[in-house]
Amino acid sequence: MMIIFVFLGLTLSCNYQNKLTRNNKAGRYYKILRIESLDNIYIIYAQKEDSLFKILSLKSGNKNCNTIKVNKSYPLKLKSLFPKEFLGKYDLSPQATNVDGVNFYGNMVQVERDSINDLTTAENIRGLCFIKN
């Protein structure tokens, strides 16, 4: 009888640990909602929890890669194109300035103030290739 309780306890503990690990990983992942192509760049729309992100990526000729796909989630490493602490004291974010967008490799990309207040790049995306680190 004791063996059954120990086995049941270990099984429940392992299931709980697996669930915690999945939940922690989900918190770092961004779901790809839409991908647009504009001249020589991609505009990738992603969501993490309740926040929306507009990720810019320069097109590359690399076809032999792990291509990101709509409705899939990836652990992206995002970097804002607007420094929040320029020279240690100036906030250049769109919320603090009248900036409406950026010129990204010759393409004007707008901030969508109603839903997306930042423009980012991802350190682990090249073109539409996801780079595992």
C-alpha cells in the first residue's frame, strides 16, 4: 500500500513540474500573428500575452533555415529601435516624443499608436529565419 502512495506522489509531482516548465516557457514566447513584405524588409507582427509587437527584419537570401510561421510561437530576443535611456537620461520612445516611425533600410515604417507603441528588431531572426541560440 505504501508503494502505491509513493508512486502516486511521484507521478503527481512530476506532472506538476512539467506543467510549471511549460508555463514558464510560454511566458518567453511570442506568437507570430502576421508577416508583411515591404520592398527589402519584413514586418512581423507578434503577440506576447496582452502586448502586440511590430518586428522589423531585413530580407536575406538564406533559404536553408528554420523559417518562422504564422500562428507559431518563438522565444524571440527583441530590441527596441527607440532607446529609452539615450546618453543615460533621454527617453526617445514614441510615447515620450512625437516620433511616428523610423526609416528602416530605406522604408518608412510607422508606429501604430492605437495598438503598437514601439518598433523592434529581433536578435535571433534573420530575414524570416529563426536562429536558435
